[in-house]
Amino acid sequence: MDIIRLERAEGPLFEAVYDWNYRWWGKRDGISPQEVRCTLIHSVNRGDRLPQTFVAVEAGQALGMYQLSMIDDLYSRPDLYPWLIDVYVDEPFRGRGVCAALLQTVPQNARAAGLKELYLYTAHVGLYERFGWTFVEEVDTFRDESPRERLYRLSLSV
């Protein structure tokens, strides 16, 4: 399995990432397919510019993803940035170490982008701590399905 940076807004890897994001948060939040596609097109950047999208790939097939982003939709904490967002493993590949492989590349990729720290929020307990993330506090998400989640910080200082 390889973790690669998505650098083209076309092709099967891009389409897999688009499909996951539309099914996962686009439909939930009432965002049109066109808006999700536009967001992802502008999340494919070279150099150290954010956002950046990373994909776990095996035999040419996308297994999972994450993004590094300056902004996020955690409206209750606009003071925090940059973010690790959209950590996702496609269902058929869960339980095979894909998430661990993805998360192990976050510090290196974030440092390469010039970042000193990252934040994320999640309902998961115990996952991110295994990869060096520190729990900060419970935060309001204002989402019916998950009104409170856990805020984490990853220090990237050397």
C-alpha cells in the first residue's frame, strides 16, 4: 500500500475521493454534487499550498484518504487551524491497517507543508491518541447526529 498526494483533479483516484466525500458529508449537509466536486478540485495542490489530499492506494485502487486544510467546518472553533480533515477508509478496506498507514504519514506530510501543529475533531475515542494526538476538550458540532465531539491537537515541533 502506498500513500500518495493527489495531484490531478481527474482519473479513478480523484473520482473515488469525490464519491466518498459526496456520500459521506455532501448528502448529509445538503451540498450539491457540483459543490463537492468543486471543493475537491481546489483541494488538489502541488508544493506546500493547502489544502492537500492524500490517498491510500493498492494495486491502483483507492482505499482511503485524508486532507490537510486551513479551514474546516467546525463553526464553534474558528480560532483553530490548520486541520486534519476527511479521514476516511472505504468500507471494504476497513480493519486492514489502512487508517494506521494513512495516519502514520500525517506528521511528515504536514511538516513538508510547513505546518507546526494540526487539529481535528472526531467522535472516535482512543484512535488518534495512538498516533501522537493530544485530547484538548469536548466541542459542540451543532450536528443532530453528533452534537459533541472530541477536539485533538498534534504538535509537529521537532
